[in-house]
Amino acid sequence: MPSPESKPPSKLQLPMSCDPPGPGNPAKQLVWIVFGSTGHMGRSLVRSCLNQGDLVVAVGRVFENTLASMQGWHENCLGLLCDVRARESVSEVISTSLSHFGRIDVIANCSGYGVIGACEDQDEHEIRNQFETNFMGTLHIIQLSLPYFREQGAGRYLIFSSTSGALGVPGLGPYCATKYAVEGLIEAMLYEVDAFNIKATLVEPGLVRRDEPDWDSNPLPTWGHFLIKPASEPYAQATSPALHAKRMVQWLGDKQPTSAVKCAELVWQLGHCSYPPLRLLLGSYAIESIRDRLRSIIEELEDWKHLHFPVAPDANLGEDKDEDNEDGRMDTAVNTKRPRNESRVSGFRRDQM
């Protein structure tokens, strides 16, 4: 990885309510551990932190990197390897980081693994591997670093989730399940550790492209942390919903709409701001798809709330008589909503997938 080059200050900035770093709030030098630093989002985050003068422990994957390949990135960068599925491997990274830099301020987990394929088609090994990497890996990182953060009286976690942590995406069922689990873990943990001045944010990027200037000399697979599994016969039709995620990959190629460089700059600010949010959504796809999902949940709640909040016996229903149909029955909210076959899945109508 080439040495970072100086860049002009970013025009993107977190809201002032977060108290982000800036002229009136100069950033202090922090020590970061970035797990999954060889993925395209991890690389951009490492580079952004080094550009801003922070100290970084860049952690690669034991099964696709060598210790030699992690060296020489920058004078302020320590390169290590880790398998987040193994608790002892995570522990070694934390202890080595403390020995080298003397402290840890921010831990970012960019590591992840997913299988693209129908829920029925994914075998037990593939499903367990996704949970071991995405959920247990996150849990190992948190459990092994929390004692240090508590003793220090401060610490910050930046946990990369996904829009799949808020959506049920056809073709990514088990992967979505792991991200839902991570989201529940972090949200619950925040209540437990707030008294220790420990903060955490779930970073939810949507369709991020690789746009560092040297990607040509540092190639990475477009969807490097995903395995695309061939569909079995029941799910092999070209229009099968189970192939939605695969179609997305083929359609987008390397033209994802969200910049990894700009995401990394905002995540760097997130590590330095005073009041981080619980969730940071990055990119228009993340905003639109999750907002649409939440809207559909609210609509469904409104459709069925009459089961739990019945109309009072003495309520005046006279004003509703003109809404009776020709059979004398009331039209319910269910009949006035949009057709169910147009409900949204991951930002797309089912008839568009």
C-alpha cells in the first residue's frame, strides 16, 4: 500500500450536533485498530486515518494475506493478521496493539463474509461460517477489548453493518440474519456501557465502489467478501426472487453509486466526534432502501392495529356509514393500501426483481 498523499480537507462533514472535528474542535491523534483492513472499505478507512495523522493497526485476514504483505504501509501503521472467528487470534491483536502503541482509542470492524444464494441452497457450513465471521467475530472483538476500554474510561466501536441489517434481501437470507444479530447486539450493549464513556456506532454503507486512485495497482475482487453459490433447480429461473442479489451484482459490476473514499472520511470524523449516532447510513441507496422498509413496517402496523386497539362500544360510527360497501360491510385499512405484490424488498418492487 503506497504512503498516503496529502489531500485537501473534505467538504463532507457530520452534522454539527455530533461536534465533529474542525477548526473549532481540532482532532487529537488517536490509535485505531481496523479489522478487515484489506477489504476495499477497510483500506480506504486506514488511508483516511493515516492521512489525518492518526496511528493505525491494520489487520488483514489470515487466509488471504501474509504478514509480509501487511508491512511497510506507513510509518504510523502496524500490520497484523487475524481470524476474527478465533478468540485467541483477536486477543493477540489487541495485546500486540497495546504493546506497540501503548493505548487504543477506536476499534473499527470492517471484516465480513457472505454467501449469495437461496436460504434452502446454503449448507450448514456456509451458514455457520457467516455467523462465526460476522456475529461471533464482532462479539470476540467487543468482549476482549471492553475490559481495557472500561479501565481507560473511554473507547469507541465503529461496527460495519450493512443495509442487509435492516432489510430482508432475497438471496442473502443467512447474511442478513448475521447483520440483524450484530445490530441487536450493539444496540443492547450501548445501554450497558454508556456509564463507562464507551460509544458505538453501526455503520451501514450501501453499494460502495472502490475509488482510491491506486486501485489498479492494488486490485481486489469487486465483491471479494461474498461467495456466489450456483442456484438449485427450483431457484434457477432467471426471474426467481432468490437470484435478486446475484442480479444486483451482475447489474452493478464496479459501478456502485457510493464512494469508498468519501465514506472513509466520514467514518474518520465519526471516530473523532463528541456525540456519535447509533447508526450512520452512507449513500443514497442505504437511505432510500431503509427508509422505504421502515415505511412499509409502519403501514403494516396501521393495517393491523385494530386487532389490539378495538373501537370503543359507545363510539359514534355514524360518520363512517357512507364508507360501507354494497354488502353493508366496512372497508378496512387493508383494502385501501397498495397491493401487496408491490411491497418493497431492498428498495425494489417484487415485480421488478
